[in-house]
Amino acid sequence: MPMHGNDVIAIEQKGGSVRILKGESKSAGTVSEATMKGAAEGLDRDDGRPNPSTLAFIAKRLYEAGRDVEGKVFEDLQANGAIAAKDVQHLIFTFAGKARSYSMLPPSALDKNLASSERALAFLLRRDLLALRELILSWLGRAEHSDEAVAQRLANADDEFGPEDAVVLALTTTYFRALGLADTALLTGERARYEAAIGALAKLIAASGDVGNVPIWWVATLTIHLLRDLWDQCLHIQLPDDGGPSGDLPNRWADLRRDFIAQLAVRRPPHIDLWPSQLEAAQRSVDTTDDLVIALPTSAGKTKIAELCILRTLADEKRVVYVTPLRALSAQVERVLARTFAPLGAAPADPDICPTAR
């Protein structure tokens, strides 16, 4: 279904209530503050609700597709205009004409008055896993969020803290515990922890839907999709731990692979996931019988593939020669490779300066 600029992206009908995700799409050469402001203004039109013509358009298309029940839902929404603001969530899509970025959420978004769960989602969107980790530890470590503290506040007749507040606190705590599991899984590559995190988020989505907490429902729903994508693209999954067609890997490979991923994971931003352009080459990088020619645009990820090939070569305790067409570029590449491989005990050096460099 084509985007109209301000459109309905998703709808959930449960019982007698309907919740809607309204989207705004923007495309530009670069994602600027002005672009994001324009998108936000588009979402705010019609009092933040979907445009009636959009609802009518979707109803018509659903009827044409033979989906009469769903078409009637949209038709009724359009005819009655009975969409409460609390039942509408906003989502901005932006498309930029540059290489893939870590996030299209501007830094200024973090200056807004966000709920703790919303701030955590923003950190995840921006791939700022270090800031996310600090927020997780801070939230879960606060005494006022413990079960004992909540019970005492509920028992205190003078405290305005009520059952609904306790439910929100419990849902938020569950969210941060799930994020903690996911963060550990991304650091260690433990699939069991990742699956536990996804399971916890799935239960949270169901629970928040049952109590009608729309903000937590959307935060958890977006988070589960982001984490699935991050896990599927991460080096723990994409960098093989076996030898592929060429046979078993050297004994050093397991330790080098672990330490390589671990030190990339603590960078800001972390470099634990691969771009789509890198996936096939990453799978082939451990096979020493396979030759690779990588043809990608600037800033599309060629150096990362080279690093994976270097890592595999180091596991065989062999030397690596990295050739660049310009001396200035050689100096830049040397700094990049030193940052990656010096912690693994294999710092690069210019052979003109150090003929015995390994």
C-alpha cells in the first residue's frame, strides 16, 4: 500500500478498542533537524490522528482485496471520527541518500522529556549500547524500584502511589530486565539469553496490552523487532565459528574471534553488527581456499571485511600485507587497524620503518 505522507502503518483491534500507528515518511539527501521537524509537524496534523481520507483509502483497498471485516473497521473509524488521541502512536520513516547510518534519530531527541523506557529505546535505535547499559544498571539498581519499596508505598495511606502506578513500574522493570538479558547476549553471543530476552518482551507486549498501557506496548513491540535484527546481523551469528569448506579452524581462532568481537562491542558506537553489503563476504572470510574481490562504494564496509580476513590469517600465525594506493591513506588505515588488532597482540607497522613487522 503506497505511503501518503501521513498514513496508517499498523492497526490493532482488541475487544472494542482499536489502536493505530500513524507514520510519516520523509526522503532527503541528508537527515537534518529540518527534515525531522517537518516529519513531526506532519504527524501533528489532524490533531495527531490519521487523516480521514487516508482511512477511507485504506478501507477501499481492503474491500477490493476481499478483506471486508478489516475494511469495515477502517470505514467505521473514518465515518465516526471516534479515534482517541491516546490510541494513536507516531512513527517517523526517513530515507537518506548516503551509506547506512546507525540511526536516523537525531541526538536532540534525547533532550526531550522521555520516559525511562522511551529513552532506552532511543539508545537502542542509535546503537548507543554503552549508554543503554548504564541506563539499565541505573534503573534496576534503584532501591525505590524494588518489590519491597513498592509494597511499602502501596501500604502507605498517605502516599498517592496507587495500583496503576505499581503496574507501570512493574512493566517498566520487566522491560529493563529483558534489555539486560539482550545486552548480555550481544556481548557474549549466548543464544539462550537472547531467546530469554525475546520471550520476556513477548510476555511484556501481551501484559501491557491486557492492562491497556499503550506506551509500553509500542516501546516493547519496536524493541523486539530491533533486537531481532541486531542479533541476526551481529558478528556472533555472521562470523562463522567453524572452518567452512576448507576444514577445521586453528585452535587460536576461537579465542581471537571472541576477543575481536568483545573489543568491538565496547566501542562507542559498538561495531557488533554487519551491514547487508558485508554479510556474504563475512561468511566467506574464514575459508582460506576462497578468494574475494570486494567492489563497494566508499564507506560501505570494505575495511571491515578486510579486518575479518586479517583475523582469520592471524589465527594461522601468518603475516598480512595491506596495500593502499596513497601514503596518506596508508597512515589512516594503519590507525584503524591498530585500534582493532593491537588489543589482540598484532599491531600493524609500516614495513619501510619496521621491516620485521608482523
